[in-house]
Amino acid sequence: MTNREGYLHTEGDLNLSESRESWNQSINDPASQAALKNDSDHFLHQALSTPCLDVLESAEGIRITNLSGKSYIDFHGNNVHQLGYHNEYIIGRVKEQLDTLAFCPRRYTNIPAISLAERLSALTDNALSRVLFAPGGTSAIAMAMKLARIYTGKYKTIAMYDSFHGASMDSISLGGEYVFQQGLGPLMAGSVHVPPVDSYRGMWFNPNNTEGGDLAYADYLEYIIQKEGDVGILVAETIRSTTVHVPSKAYWQRVREICDKHGVLLVFDEIPIGMGRTGTMFAYQHYGIVPDILVLGKGLGAGIIPMAAIVCKDELNVAAQVSLGHFTHEKNPLGAVAALAAFDYMESNNTLAHVAQAAEFMDNRLQAMKQRFAFIGDVRGKGLLWGVELVKDRSTKEKYTQSAEKILYKCLELGLSLKVSDGNVLCLYPPLIITLQELDEALNILEQAMVYANGGAE
């Protein structure tokens, strides 16, 4: 489906595909049907969420359960489910805080908020020693943008095409995902975009990623910075969380050099991929560099309380005269306790070591599927962040959106919830607490769905 501007809508954008209609008709539980109708009748309709897939009643561990009792292993979870649903240890800590201080008015502070700020700094080896909280990732991105203007005196932003950094007017101007921008007219002035690293398809002038690999992207970035002038901030996902492209270490080290050379703040948006998803606490720690600002969210609140933060270098503490955030729930004691409990849980249960073991298991299984199914063009990932790109022909790399839809809805039918990005990339983000046995169960469902999409043949 295309609009007047020629934008190709894919599954998930509008939820109007034939596969979605078949899925809607397959829900025959009267209570679920009634709830879905009430939802559609009362909520504003919007891309990416309306109509809803199902009605949930409960969630536990790696699974979500609907009104009729069907459960799904959740490989999506909006990336707030890193430590599983209804984590009793974390919930217990939050309940204790509820009995003491559930809300902290502005102009006051509280011990949990201070402790979380200290903990976040320590997790960066104190390279990033200043913290500011927000009630959501979009708001945290806005704070980073404000701080960059004040610190650099420059107003232009650079981000990647197809990137997502939040859904407010300023953040969709910064980001480059068209489905969020369409029909809204002029956006924030000074928003510049460059191509994201594509480790599979390469750049248009270097399609095979030869002669320097993804460093060509960095060279192009520097060219744009030089030509534009007045660029104060580069915001990027350290590793893209949707199509899961993993830049090289040389790329990010080169970008760090470029930003330093031209006085541009380097901001890593790790809202969906921080908190251990890539195998280190923060994804930038794979690359031997430190950003100027790190943005966190989603899993920071442990799937219980909306919580986000910017963590930045001490030298950026220059905006005392401006309210960068000024949010009612800024130093939220419940969110702070949830985050602290999440970090404690990860340390006590050696979560990062488990992620490394699970990543190897997942890589082996997905690579075996690639050998089995010709429509798998690429498998890529880090930790428990994986993407499987489906193509009609490996030589041409033409996207195979129909197969992605078939696999998505077959997985849902069989009890595995996942997401499709860019029309043809299966996004696989299991909770970090998933056991190898549970991971095997989920990947068996995925493989069964691939057999179905392949016409029942190998």
C-alpha cells in the first residue's frame, strides 16, 4: 500500500494487510472480540498499534497470556521485558517503596533517585558522571537536544534515515522514520539525515561493503558535517534495534574522532538496547569509546515503571539556568527503585554471562536456519538482539515482505510473538532471563513457521 508520496506501507505500519484481517477473524473468543471492539471504538486510531493484535490478561516470565488463556513467548516486549514479566524480586522492591514514598514533588530529591544516579555513573566507570531523569525515552532525547544547543551554541542535528528516537514533534524531526513524519508538514529546522550503516546491503556507491567496509558511512557523515556547518549533535543507535545492523568497531571509533574534530556531541540512543541486551551493560562498551551523552529508557524501569535518563560527561553540566526537563515525575522514587532492583538482579544472577551463552546458542540455531531456507538472506545480531532478513533471491537481495508476514502470523498462531521491521526483517528480542530450553522452544516455533512460509518444503 502506498500513499501520495510513494511511501511503501508494510506490515505493522497500518495493520491493514490481508494477513492481519485473517488474524483478526481468527479471534473467536467473545470476551476478546468485545474488548477489541471497545478498544477500537474508544481509542484514537494510529499507525503501528491500531487495531490491536489481542487482549492480554496477565504476563509471567517470558510469556504474555490473553483473555482466553493462550500464551505467547514474547520476543518483542517493546524492549521493557529484559528481566521478564512480573519479576518477583523487582516487584517486591517496588512494593516496599510504595509504603514509604510513592511520589517525590519537584524541588525535592530522594535517596532512591540519588542512588540510581550514582549507580548509572558507576556502570560507565564514571566516564559519564552527570544524570537527569525523565518519564520516557522521548523526553530524554529532548533533554539531550536542548543540552547540545546550550553547550555547543549550534542548532543543527544529525541522525540516520529510518531511525526512531521518539514520537514527539521534536524527536520525529530528529529521527528519520517516515511513518512518523507523514502528513505533519514542516518539522524542526536544522534536522539533517545521513544513511545508516547497512552491514548487509552496503551504501549505494559501495554495495558490497568492500574497501574499508562501513568506514565509507563515516566519511560521508564527515562530508555532511563540513558542508552543513552549525551541527551540534549526532544522535544514533549504537546498534540499530529494528533491522539490527551492527557497525564495526572501526566505524564508531572513526565517528568519535569526527565528532571531536568538528565540535559535535555524540549521543547514543540506547533506550531499547541498553540494560544488557547486547551482552554488555551498555552497547557502546563493545566499541572502546565513550559517548558524550547516553540515553536510556524502556528496560530501565524494569517493565514496571516508565523511567528514562540521560547520562553525560561532567563538562556538560552547563545548563543550570534552563529547565532541561522539569518533569512532574522526574526523580520518581518508584522508577528509581525498579531500576536499582533490576541492576541488583542482573548482578546476582550473572545475567550478562547468561546472555553470552544464549547468544551463542541463538546464533548457531539461526545460522542453521539460513542454511536450510533460501529466503533467509542474512542473520545478524549481538547478545540477545537479532534480526533475520528475508529476501526473494540472495543474489539480488530483493526484500521478501510476503514471507515475513506469513512467518509473523504463523508464529503468533503457534505461540511466539515477534515484530517485523522494514517489511522483511524478523526482529528477535527475547527476555534476557530466557533459559536455553525456552529459547530452543521459541526457535522451534520460528523454524516451523519458516517451513510453513516455504510451502511446507525445505
